[in-house]
Amino acid sequence: MLRQDLFERARESVRSGTVLLSALACLALVTCGALMLMLTHKLDAHAAETEIAAVTASVDEAVSTQRTSAYNTARWDDAVSHLYGALDPNWAFANLSGTYRVFVIDDRGHTLFSRRADGTIDPPLRQGAPAAAAQLQRLLPHDRTSAARLTQGIGMVGLYQGRPALFGAMAVTPLQGKVQVPSDRLRYLVYVDYFEAPLLRKWSARFGMDPIALSTTPRHGGISLPVRDPDGRPVGWLSWRPKKPGHTALAAIAPTLLLAVAGFAAIVVLLARMLQSQQTALLARNEQQAALTEEAERLRAEAERALDGAQQARRIADEAARQAVQDRERHAQQLREAAHEAGRSLREALAMTLPDLIRLADRLDEGTDLAAASTRVQARHAEDVVRRTSEAALSLEDIAFNTDRLATASASIDGETAKTRAAVSSAAGSSAAAAEANASLLHHVHTIGEATALIAGVAEQTNLLALNATIEAARSHAENAGFAVVAREIKTLSQDTQGSAQLINRRVTSVQQAVRDSVELSRRIDAQLRQIHDHIATAADAAAQQAVASGGIRSSVAAAREQALAVDTSMSEISGAIAELAGNAEASREISRQMRARAQQLRDDMDVIIRELLAR
């Protein structure tokens, strides 16, 4: 019966799980569908709002354009001159008319000019747009001060001849102040443009919308945006069919959604089957559990039967225990006899064993004393080694420090040697340049000597010529007195030139000797500089070798320091081991003492046991 109830509950659970899974699947599909529809509606509404905002902005832009056009045209000195007083229609036609509708009205709203470029004369503004004319009359300024304060014209939307139109108006005022408005009876320039089809097509193309239509009544089946006058009354409706990006996107992703729904349904079916298979496995486990329950009932009955058998066996055991008591009493006598025999044997064994234990303890004490003495000696040696190792480490630290200083000094010597070598090289170059300059100077001095010799030769020849001239003058007597004077002057000049040439020759000889001495000195200086350069190179090599040697010493000192530290560590460990060995020696002495005490205690205990055994 219980097993049948379990099966029914399991089947009901399977049915409930399948129904719940189906309900969850339906709820998920309905929720997703509702969300998609809401999202589509939101997208379409947002697109419609965007289009409405764009068209509204376009209408505002058109009104602003009308306002700006009227403001820029009405502020005109020539317009003040020709439109106030007796209005000049020819000037107005030539400067204001165009394809658009333009009006010049006074402060009471009477139309003074309304002619287009093709000659068409539009009806007065009050007649074509009575409501708009009244609104403009209310919005426009009515004195010069108010008109001067305006920074833009008046723009609005209204009806003109029953059709929605754009109005732009501004009081005619001077721009540069060359002329003045004669009185506060202002006149106004008014522009009127219909919402033409090209403008609507331009808006549609700008925002990528469907064609926009203008009507005087709202249309159904799309968006109808009212165009309002300054009083808020609609004067027309801009209608168009809005785009629906939500529906478009939904249609675009519909195949994907259908595939997703199909996949979701397939997953749900698969989950249902998995649930059924798990429930089937659960039913099988319930069947196994029921079988196990029946098996447990059977084993419990067998256990009860085994308990009855155990109670019967206990009664048999009690009987066997009584029989065993009798057997123990019988064997007790045999045990007492065996105890007496064992006591006697134990006494003999103690008599033989205890002296050996005491002798062993004595030997252990002797060995412990020797080990302790040896340990103390080793401890002193270890302390000495540790002290020497520490001193060696300190010495190595000093060597390393001095080696670093030596390396630093070698590096400094190397740097200074390089500088000195460069200076010597520069001095050698300068000396070589000086030697070359001296050689060149010697050549020039030699040239000067040759020129001086040439001058001396010329002076000698001039002197001979002067002598000949003097002789000839002496022969001619008075006829060549002037020639004799010139001959004397030439002779004097020749003698002076010859003396100067001799002086120059002596000085040139002195300069040549000085230059030769300078050249020789430069050569000796160059030779000495070369020797100094060689010595510096040798010193630099020695400094480099010293730096290499310092690096090797540093490495060796570092290795020796590490070895000293390792030795110090090892000796510290050895000292610890020696200390531990000393402790072990003390422990061995304590063990030997305890062994001796235990041997004595054992002898006393065994005496008691032997007396008890013998007393039975």
C-alpha cells in the first residue's frame, strides 16, 4: 500500500512539473511579445515626436525668416524718404515689389501700396486678412521710440484670403539716421507668403519624411499638426503619414524572432523531456527504495530471531562460566605452586642482573664525564674559531673597503691620465705647428736675406755709378755742376742704402739664428712631449691593470667574505651542536642516575613481589 502511494505521488509530481514548465514557457513568450510591442510603440511614438518637433521648428524658422526679411527691409533711409508723407509709388514699385505679396500700411491699418512686380495689385490687407491685420496692428509699435527699441520684426502665421500664410511686418524706420520719421504716425512694411508646395517639399526632403500637405481641417490616418496664429487659434493643419521605425524594425527582425521562439519552444520541449526522464529515474529510485525498505523489514525480523538466539546463547555461556569458575579454583593451586617457583627464579635472576645494571650506570657516568670534558674543550676551540673568523671577516671588510678606494683612485687616475694625454697630444700638435711656423719663418727670413743681398748689390752698383758721375762732373767743371750735386746725393743715398742693407743683413742673420734655435727647441720639446705621452700611456695601462687587479681583489675579497660568513655560520652551528652535545651528556648523566635509582627501585619491587609469591 505504501509503495502504491509513493508511485502515485511521483506521477503527480511529474505532471505538476510538466504543467509548471509549460506555464513558465507561455509566460516568457507572452512577456517577450508584450515587451516587443511596447518597444515598437515607443519607437514609433518617439519617431512621430521627432517629426513633429522638426516640422514645428521648420515653421518657426519660416516665421523667423519673414520677421528678419521685414526688419532688414523696413530699416532703410530711402524708404523713410519715399514712404512717409506723399508715398512715392514708383519708388515703392521699383524697390519693394517682387513675386511675393508686399503691403505698405499706415498706423490705422489702411493699405497704401500693394503692387507686385508683374503688376498685380493685391486687395487691401484688411480685406484679404482681417484677423491677421488686427493682430499685426496690435503687435506692431505705434511710436518712434518703440520702433527704435525693436531688434527684430514681427512674424506670425495667419489666414490670407482663407489660406494659411506667413506674415512678416516692421515699422519703416531710418537705418543710419540721415533722415527722421516726421511724426509718430508710423507706416509699416508687411510681407505675406503662402505655405507653398516647394517649401513643404523642402521640409519633407530635409527630414526624410513622407510628403507634407497643408489643409484647413485635420486629416485622419496620420499626423495633423496645427499651425496657430498669435491668439492660439489653428489656421491650418500640416498633415503627413508618420514613419514607423518600430514596426519596420519588428518586420525586419521577425524571422529572427520566429527562429528564437522556435528555439525557445524546442528548449522547453527538451527540458520537459529531461524532466520526464528525471522523474522516471526518480520513480525507479523510489521503487528501489521501496525494495530496500522491504529488505530492511526482512532483516529486522531476522535480527529479532538472531536476538532470541543470542539470549539462548547467553544462558549457555552462563552455564559455561560456572563451569569455568570451578576450573579456576582447580587451577589456582597449580598457580600458587608456579608462583612460588617463579619467585625463587626471579630472586636468582635479580641477584644476577642488578649488579650488571649498576655497573652499566657507572660506565655511563664515566663516558658522560669524558664526553662533557671533550665537549667543553671543543666548545672553547669553537669559540676561538668563531672569534678568529669574525676578526678575519672584519679584516676582509677593511680590505674590501680599501680595494674599493683603490679602484676609485685608479678610475680617477685613469680619467686624469686621459685628460693629461689629451693635453700632451694638444701640446704636441701645438709644438708641431710652432715648428712648422718657425720653419716657414726661417724660409721667409732667408728670402729677406736674399733681398737684402740684392739691395746691397744694387747699392754697390749705385755707388759705382755715383763715383763715375762725380768723375765725369769733375772733368766737365762748371757745365755739369748740377749733375755733380745729383751724383753726390746718389752717392750719399747709396752709402745710406748700403749701411741699411748691412744692418738688415746683420739683423736677418740674428733672426735666422734665433729661428734655428727656436726650431731646434721645438724639436726637443716635441721629443720630450712624445716621451711624456709614452710615459702617460704606460701609466694609463698600469692604472687599467690596477683597476682590473682591484676588481679581481674585490671579487676575491667578496668570495673570502662569503666563505668567512659561511665558516662563521658553520661554527655557530657547530657551537650549537656542541652545546646540544653537552646537554645530551648532562641528560646521559641524569639517565644513568635514574637507571641506578630504577635498578634500586626494581630490586625493592621485585623483593616485594618475590615475598608475595612465596607467601601464597
